[in-house]
Amino acid sequence: MFYMKKHSILASGVSCLLLAGCGGSDSSSDVPVSIVSPNISGTPSLASVSTYQTTSMSKDIEECSKAFLTNNSCDLLLIKPLGFNKENVTIEQVQERLVVSHQWMADSFIEALEEINDQDLLNLFKPLNSIVISYDIRPSFYTTSTASMYIDPKYVWRSKSEWDSIHKQEDYRNGFQTEFQFDKAQRYVHETTNHYVSYSNTYTPLRNESRDASHIAPGLFRLLSHELAHANDFLQEHDLTQIPSNGYINDYIHSLKKLNNELIERDPLTSKLLDKAAKIAFRGDSMTNEIRQLTGEAAGDAFEADKAAAFYSYSSPAEDVAMLFEAYMMYKKYRALSDFAFVSIPQTENFSCNDWVIQWGQRSRLSDDGVQDRAVFIASGILGKSESAIRAELASLPADPEMLRAGQGWCSSQKIMNVNPESRAIVSAESMTGFSENTRYLEDLEN
């Protein structure tokens, strides 16, 4: 039985992070038809989820994963994070905490973790009570109320039938950005080939009809690095070892000093302009005339003078941490450099990739000294490695960021340097049969 005391969830614990076997059926016909709106403003219904594996903890894990929907938290008498008192997390331990709406989601997720084969990543699961993948989750998020991570299944589909079982809905945050004069774009490209390191998450007939674990792994790794950064920011390992035997997980996490607090004290972001703009773009604050008139060029000037990894970093201190850690992990694992740009918005319905014209952009933002210093501090804090060890992993980064040429189209800007076209383990998306730049670039513009 799951005992839960009704109490109010602290708004900051949920809102800032929502932005963010027997686990159901593989059939797309099992998408519940009785739910008219299974996702309201980013909050999924989770009406069809169950644990992937049946254990003595299954009921507690499942009910904990849904507690935030009724303004509840998870009782520490019944469930503690999966890494409590564990040195290294295994894939088998992650499986025990998986909660899914369709069994294929868990099967694919586990296959991808095996393909990724990264103990650093697995250990980042320590602060989690559950990992939830459901047909109605969009966007992915982490919340302190359950100490759980919620994954959009677009990251793990492998076939048309699996794609068809996912609820199709735009990210609710897109509605916050309709009055901006510019858009933002980001992608990760390999340092020597400039090819994408991840594959499209969108099913497209003939171009992108099926994927296996090797295709899913890089994009899922990026997502997990980001969301697990939240989990380890809010519940650091030294606090995880001191977790009490009773009470509620949200109350315990709320009482702690967070890694993002430490970053603010040590080396905060300084652009008030971009702080205002990001809170409108990603959190739905009211539009102002100042931001309505802001150009991509002016936003880029403010961005270049500061030390953020991406525009999204300004939406909250937690996202600042997550974007820094994501950039570090993608370089360490895949030698991937982040391209980030403020781009113009096409004024035609029949646009192509290069109609998104760069107003300001950079490749390898992590090569900026200020950005790298902050990323090293965050990676050291999350992984428990020395700062010198983290810097050694970044030693082969370009000496400085490379500017993307203003006035150039987004896709044309992908290849800005002379490169050595030698083969690599992660093949470029555009060179793969069944994969196309035409479907891929639109995801660079997503939140």
C-alpha cells in the first residue's frame, strides 16, 4: 500500500523544471481514446502507465511517479532514490524504476542505454525515484516533487507502429514566442566532419522510417545529460547519502542548497536583457516593448559578452546548469561541438532551411573561456571529478569559438571549416539512406 500525506507542492520545484515486464502494450491501437486532451500545458495525464517490471516496489514506484499530478510528493518511508547507498548504478537497477505506457518504450530505452555504455551517465540516475516514458509526455522534464524524470517517447521510437502510438502535440512553450523578431537554433556537430552526431526524432516516410539503438543513442544521451543534470543539481550526491528515513522527498530537496545556487554565488550570468527575453520565450512571462523590438543581432551581442551555453540558459538557474553540463557531456562522449544562433524568421509559408538566416551565431560555445570555466565547475560538482580531470577531457576543444557568418542560411552554415572527411562511428544523418537534412533541421529550432 502506498501511504501519502496530502500537502502542497512548492511551485518553484515544479514550474521551473516543467519548462522541465508489463508496461502496457506495443500496439498503437492502445492509445487511450477516452482522454480528449492527455497533455495540458506540458502536464501529461499518465493515465496508462505501469512499471516495466513487476517487483514488490511496483505499486509504490508507479504511484510516486504520478504524485505531482495531485499536488503530492513521495513518502521516504516507502521509496528512496534508486542510487541511495549505491556506488555504481546498473542498467538492471534502472529497469526496476522504469514506468511506461507501452512496453516498447522501455525495451528501446534499455537497448539505447546498452548502446551508450557509459557508467558516468548511469551514475547520474542515482537521485531518481522513477524514470517515466509515456505516449503523452511532451516536453521531457524533471520535477522535485517526485524526484523523477519524464521522457518524451519521440526520443526512443524505432518503427512506424511505435511512432503512431505517440500522442502528437506541439511543445506548449511554442506559444510564448509568437511576438519575437527572431528565433533561435542549436545543433551538435562532430568536430572534424561537421556532421550531426544525432539523428532525427521525427518519423518521415521513405526518409526516416526506422531506427535502431545506434541511431537513438546520441540524441537520447543528449536528453539524459540535460534532465539528469537537473536531478543531480537539486539532489547532490553528498545530500543523497544523508537522505532521511521519513518525510517527503520534495520537502527534503527543498531544504538543500542546490548546485545552481553555488554557480550563482561563484559566477552568475549578467545579461538582464536576455534574462527578460528568455523568461518570456520559455516561461510565458508577459511580452514587453523592449523585447518585442529586440533583434537577433542585439541578442547575439549581449549573448557573446556573457557566459551562457545557450539562450535557454537564461530561463532559470537550473537550465543554466543543465545546458552547461549537456555541452560538456556531448563533447566528452561524441566530440560534438554546439552550434548556436539567433536566426531570422522566414516571411513565407514555403520556406526552406536556408530561409532561417543567421543574425548572430557561434560554433563551439564551450571554447569560450568564461563558458568553459562555468561548465568545468558544474561537471566537477555533478560527477565528483576534479576540475583538472574535467579540463583534461576538454583539452582538444578549439581554442576559441568560431563565428557563424551573419547572412548565411542555417543549413549552409553547418560546414564552415575545411575538414578531414575521415569516417567515424556516428555516421552523418544526411549520408544515411532513410535520413534527410530536410526533416532534421526543423528539430534544431525546437525548444
